[in-house]
Amino acid sequence: MKVFGYTAVVWKEVEGYVSKCPELGVASCGDTFDEAVHNLREAVELYLENAKELDMIEDVEESLSAKEKYTAHLEAVMP
């Protein structure tokens, strides 16, 4: 069994929370922060199961195995 580390980005919207794994492009949501994280975990696990079955796991292994990961909050100004 391999253990992969991934990033979870979660933000509040008007009605609930959105969660996303930027390494895989997988997203989910929930009524609470904890539910959004739980649902994302399930979505990532399903994604990885499918990638393994389709012999595509090597395509995502590097991004999930990276020891250095950085996140940043940036702003964009719209004129």
C-alpha cells in the first residue's frame, strides 16, 4: 500500500464549503468545513483507485510524492 500526500484547499461560499485538491484537479463540497474535507478525501481515494485500475497512477505519482509543496494566497486586480 502506498501513501500519498496531497493538498486540500477549502473555502467558504454562501451555502457551504468547497474543497479542492490542486495536484489532481479533484473537487468536492460540504455543508461544513469537516464535511467538505471528508468528501474531498473520498473523492481523491476514488480518483486514485480509478487511476490505478487504468494504469495511470504513474501520471500522478510525482505530484503526490513531492516532499516540497507550497501554497500562496495571491490577489488579482481587475480594472
